[in-house]
Amino acid sequence: MGRSREIRLDTRQGLLAGLSWHCKNAPRVLCLHGWLDNAASFIPLAPLLDQLDLVAIDLPGHGFSEHRHSTTRYHFIDYLYNIDAALDALGWEDCHFLGHSMGAAIAAIYGAGAPERVRSIVLLDSMGPLSASPDSTADRLRRSMIKHRLGASEPRRFDSIDEMVRARRSVSEISEQAARLICYRAAKQEGRRFIWRSDPALNWISSLVMTDKQALDLLRHIEAPALTMTVTPHSPWFTREKVEARKAAIAHGRHETLEGHHHFHMDEPGKIAETVQAFILENDLTPTRKSQ
């Protein structure tokens, strides 16, 4: 597998950018990154998956993809329609999914919503969407309304990419090399300074999230084989109890726990590449499942 190449997909949901590592006649894999990351987060892992045909997209509002219109929001469920449109633009009837964090959550729920297009799913440090108890609904909505009313603040300006890398590392456990990959793709130069290319609206509070029961119902409807790789200690948004409940809900799941941190797929790609590639190759079967 050679170096990545830039791609642009003119989809019915807008322009999506990304990176491609083409491998002829190989299983097709769509890679989905985490919140405020971008397609570059798969650069360390992709060369090790040399028997797979990989495309990593920048999700809307991230990287070089279009931002959503200013009158809309970044509701989690809307990403599923972007993924559906991306597959059509690629000319892929179905494929495998490799997702990290938010991208893994999107892949999981897409597996429930469009099982006929999903051959297998690999979920890196996420097991479905964020969820909450129903009695937190009104409080979240009120906080979202207040945040929206205030609008976006002035973008922070940086004197260099190095400064952006330091800022990124100050809020997440990630190596300097991995942070630099993400920042190069996330940076936009204005004069002699740099700002984040990502849409500021991504930082707004979601007005609604799924309940725990809704998330479990969706996970129970994943029909494709699924491999989950979760690091310890667990992320603050996924308690041990919630993780165990979600494992039990995935009917055809294989679950592995690793020591590490949230961006382990970037900093230690060699620890997972063989397992990920073997799982996808083993499950490269045309889906026989039908949407209901």
C-alpha cells in the first residue's frame, strides 16, 4: 500500500474530503474519526492494513469537509445520512467500517440503521453513542439553548502549528507526533497566524442525546460481526457498567480490552493492526441482511 491520496466526494449531503489508501480487489473499508479529529487520525494505522482498500473521510465540520449550514446543528443522528451519501458517492454498495470514538459510535448505529450495507464493524474505544438517563433531558436542553444564544466566540489564533499541537495535547492524552498529524489537517492559515479549520458549532451542547435504553436497542439491532477494542481505564463518558451492558447487547460481538489511552490507534498502531485486518478479512462476506 502506497502513500495516501487526497479525495473529494461530491455527495447529496455536501462535499466530503478525505484520504484514500487504495488496494486493488481488496475489502473496502470506510474509516470514521473522532470528534474534533479528522481523516489524518488513520495515517499511522493505514499502512499496516495493507490488504484492505481504505477510505477515511473528514466528517462534516472537520478537516477539509464542508461545514453544516449556520441554521443547522451537528446532531449525532444526522451523520448517518452523510455516511449513506458517502457510500453512494464512492460507488460502494456495502463495506466494512473502522471507527474511532465518535466515528465508532456512528459506525455502530449505522450498522443498526442500514444493516444491508455493513459487512463488519470495528469499534475503537467507543461502543455506541453517548447516552443519558431521561431525567437529564430538560437540563441538557436548557444548557444547549443558553450556549446557542451566546453564539460562537472569536476563534483562537496561534502563532505556529507547534503552538496548536501544544494546545491539543493540553486537553487530550495524545503523543506529539499524533497531535501534529491531526493539527496539520485541522489548521487554517490566516496571514501569519493559524486558526482551527473545524466548525466552532461542533463545540455547542447537543440539545438531545439518546437514553441508555435507546442506545441498547440500537446496538441489539446490529446484524454484522463487530469487533470492539476498548482501553482501560474507561473513558469518563462510559462507565464500566455501561460498557458491559453494551457488550451484552451486541449479538455478534468480539470484545478486547487493552491498556492505553484514547488515541491508542495512532500512538501504538502495531498493537492492533494484525487483529483488525484479520477480523475484516475473515468477515468479508456480502451482507444477506435486509432492512426492515
